Amino acid sequence: MKLVIVESPAKTHTIGAYLGSEFKVVSSKGHIRDLSTTGKYGLGVDVENDFKPNYISIPGKKRDISSLKKDIKESDFVYLATDPDREGEAISWHLYDALGISDSEYERIVFNEITEPAVKDAFNHSRKIDMNLVKSQETRRILDRIIGFRLSKLMQSKTGGKSAGRVQSVALKLIVDREREIEAFIPEEYWEVTAKFKDFDASLEKYNNEKLELHSETQVNEVLDRLGEDYKIKSVDQKEKSKKGVMPFTTSTLQQACINKFNFNSSKTMRTAQKLYEGVNIGSETVGLITYMRTDSTRLSNLFIDSTFKYIEDNFGDNYKGVVKKSKKKENVQDAHEAIRPTSIYRTPESIKKYLSNDEYKIYSIIYARALASLMADAKVLATTVLLDNNNYEFKATGQVQLFDGYLRVYGDYSQSNDIILPDFNKFNGVVSTKNVETEQKFTKPVARYTEATLIEEMEKLGIGRPSTYAKTMETLRERDYVKVEDKKFHPTEVGVETTDKLQEFFSNIINVEYTANMEDDLDKIADDEMDNIKVLSAFYTEFEPLVKKAFENMEKKAPKMTGEMCPECGSELVIRKGRYGEFTACSNYPTCKFIKKEEKEISIICTCPKCGGNIIEKKTRRGKVFYGCDKYPKCDTALWDKPTGEECPECHSLLVEKKDSIKCSSCDYSKE
């Protein structure tokens, strides 16, 4: 028997069906090992011995490891088939090392899509583990552990912050810097003058052939006094222009599109895309519907290009067939595998809609449309610019008419277009007239706050982080209360600003865009065997650690907030402190006095517990997650993640709970109509 080890349990059935009975496909369920928290500063890294990592089994993984060892013992050969990126390569190495797989009894295989041809073909290109990729991932992990542990401990002891990180803190700095730019902005008054005609509008642009700017109502009134009713048609310029098509999706552009179009955050987008990649039962087969969704490449395979060109010819006509677009390769693009695309252009969204959830259908549809559109011809428009003269005041009207829809035939629903259709000016005999002239006072606006989409776009442009990090960074900033989201825009909190300022005070030469981007380049060079990972770590640590020690000694600790209440035990003032599980009120005379005030919380009773007659109330886990449990705990262990309605199930008498779109039983399959 041949053993194939993949990361995700969801892949095992799909791939197993492709390979047949001579193969056994099992899952590692992600990483099986991670750095320990032993040694100096709990880093799990021997910084004085070439940064040697100390790996241990992840808690709860011992049973999985034992099962994998048994499978290996019973097999003749092992194929490590984890994801096709550095993280996947590292997982394969950990499996090889931790499970004691011999060098002669394994091969590494990779596939960019989970389809039968791709999976079977991967066995024709098997290889050994690429240790340069492993070293790159390991270096990243060690860097993130050192920076995360050392700076998070510093922030927790000196500020109200909970954590800091190599990418996270730079992303937060971008948000804080943008906020300060907005705060410092001084708006300037300006006015717009628009002549309103029956079929179009024209805006005032120039006076005596020079650009005209109006900054007061007095200036506007002077213009209005000089305008007549007749506007001479000075020129009508018409040009045929191409509207360039789109490139296929990368991780970043997919996340941005789904945020803007569907209001999905980046984490939701990636979770849904992962399901489409790992395989969906579409009736006749279970198959991966899209290629690997963590990529910064816009490259498409020749096989997909050829089949898509054929599809375009057959379904739209030869004139819709475009060319293969090539983007300028940025320095920080790994280009390890393809862009995100459907695994088959013939598997249209409509043909498989019934097998997909609403969210899956939306994301598959936009990926499909984008990949198809990227190989279609440019759209063509007739762009028209009309200049009107009224007593030496020049007004301009612009518009366009679509001549050929091209790629917009399939991507029009996802493309923003503000096309304005202008009338035929030949019928006006050189003059158009109106008495209707509108004026509007406006003020210049500062640069906009970052949304999740624009922050991801900026991070990619600056080379901060990689495709796999964007979603996690957004999530961390929210979870740590460093930002709040209002009207989809990131606003830094007081803690976020304080954390950024303290880090910049002591670590401005490390927590910045340039250093972080350069570090990403170094990691790429390690992966390409162009740089030594130990030298990279040593250079970083030699600069970083003295700064940390200096910060621990010199960073001013934030004073606890005084409450005005007196301690009932020693008479000192009570203060609000921050602990592992949030804020609490305690004596300012700690550690001499260890009084802690018991907080009286308002208890919200949801319903009666069907098990013991107690009250089901809202509770929170230590990590702050809400659940619903009995107030008689530990005598009664009733606990639910979903909010109970108070009604009992007519079939099993358990509580009914509120699901997203329905009311269901907490124990059986009953669903309330």
C-alpha cells in the first residue's frame, strides 16, 4: 500500500477517489509541531546556538501523530502532498522529521488544483523536500516568534496593548499615520459651476484659456454676472479608445474584490475559497473547483489558456478572443504557482449553482468571470469631449458610447462604469442655450481612511506580508482592539495609537515599511538559496535585542486609571488594571494590599434550563467567546453555543436555538418551519 499524506481532512475523500485502492490518503490536520515555549524568554529558540529551534508536538496532536506513524509502518511508500507553498513544504518536512520517514521511502508531490488529471500527474513530477523553502518558512516563524514574544511582553507590561508583530505593527502604523494625516488636514473652500442643458451637463473649467479656480461666493457671482444664455460649441473631439481588460485574481485582488462587491471580510473570503479549492460534490464527482487560493501570481497554465480560447470562440465568437496579458513582475512576487482560476472553464457557475452555498456561488462566480474576462478582448468605446465657450468662459462635457463590450460581456456586473451618453452635437447648429446654471460650494477632503480592501492593496504595493498573512493581520488588528471599524473604515483606537507611538519611540528602525519589506525580500532569497538563513537571523537579533532591553529599562509604564474609590482593606485608592482576561478593579497599594473588587455583573436570563429547572444565562469563555449555560453549573452542565429561543424541541425536548437562517434543535435534526 502507498500512503499519501495531505493537510486537510476535506481533501482525503476527493483525492482517495482519484487514486484508487492501492493508495491510502490520510490527513495531518495541518501542522503537527510548533516551537516550544521553553528556553530564553520562552522563545523555543536557542539564540546562542545558531538559532536552533526546539520543536514539540502541538497539544492535542499526539493521537494524530501516533495514527500517522501506524499508517507509515503499514505502507510501502509515502507521498507527502501538503499545500504547494512554503508553509506546505514546512509541514511536509515536519512530517518527515517527526514521523521518522526514511529518505528512500518518501517523495514530495505538489498540485495546484485538486482535479483527477492534476493529482495523478503530480506523481510524474515527484521530488524530495525543498529544504530552502523549509529554511525560509522556519526563518519567518523564528522572526515572528522573537518579535511577537519580546514586543508583546513589552507592550503588556508598559502599555494597554496586548501584542505586537513584524507585519501586524507595521500595518497598524499605516492606519495611525493615515489618521494623523487626516487630523492635520486643513480643508479649503472651492466652488463648482455647472451649466445644465436638456440632454447633458457641462462644467466650468477655464477662463481666457487658463485654468479657473473659484474659492469664494463673491468670485462665483462675478462669473454668473458675465455669463449669457448661449454657449458656442467650440470643439467636439471623438476618439475610439480601448478599455483594458482585467488580470486574473491573486489572493490580494480576490480579497479586495470580495470586500467591495460582497462585503465579505478577507477571512471569510479565504475560508470560502479554501472549500472551493479542497473539493465540492457536484453530483457526478467531488472535485476542486478553483486552483490554490494563496498566490501572488497572475500566470495561467497553457492548458487553461488553450481551453478558454476555444470556449470564447465557441460561445462568443472569434472577435471576443483576447491575448494573454503579462503584468510587470514586482520584486516581491514569488510566482510559485498560478493565479486563482476555475479548474475547468466548462464548469460554469450556473451549471453547479445547486451544489454550492450562496457564499460559495458568489466567490466561484467572480473567480470564474475574472479568469474568463482576462483572456477576452478589450472593450471599445467612443470617447467624446465637448468644449463650450460663453464670453471666454470654457465649459467641458465628457461622455462615451460603448462600441464593443469585449471582456465586459462577462465581467460587466463586477466592473464599475459611469458612462455618460452625450447627444449628437451636429443638430445644434453650433450653439446650445440654457438659463439653468448651478453652483455648489465644496471643501477639499483629506485622504480617505483605509478600508480592509485598501489596506490590503497598500500592504501588497509596499511589499509588507505575503498572501497568507493579509487576512490574519486584519483579524488580529480587530481582535486586539487596535482598530474599530466604522462605515467599513479603520479608525485606530486609543490603545492602537499608544502602541504605535511606543514602538516608534524605541523601534522605529525595525517597525517600519522599508525594514519589513526588505525582510520579505531576504526570506525570498533564502528560499532561492541566495542568502544564508542564520546570517539573516543573526543580523536581525544583533540589532533587535539591545533595543528591547533598552525599552524595558526606559519605556515609561502607563499609570493605571484611578477610580476615586477607596480600598476597604487599607484605605488606598482603587485603580483599574488590565489582566489576562480583561480589566479589573484592585488596590493601588499592590502588592502590599492584594484586594480585588468583585464586579457585580448584570445577569441576562435567556430561558429556563430543561435539564434542572435553573436559568440559562449568557456567559463568556476565558477568551471572551459568548455561550449560553446553566447558572447551576457545575451541578448542571447544560451549555450551548447558539442562543436558545426558550422553546423545546417537539421530538426530543431539548432546547431550540437560533441559527443564521432558521430555528433548529440543539440536539437532533429537527428544524422549525
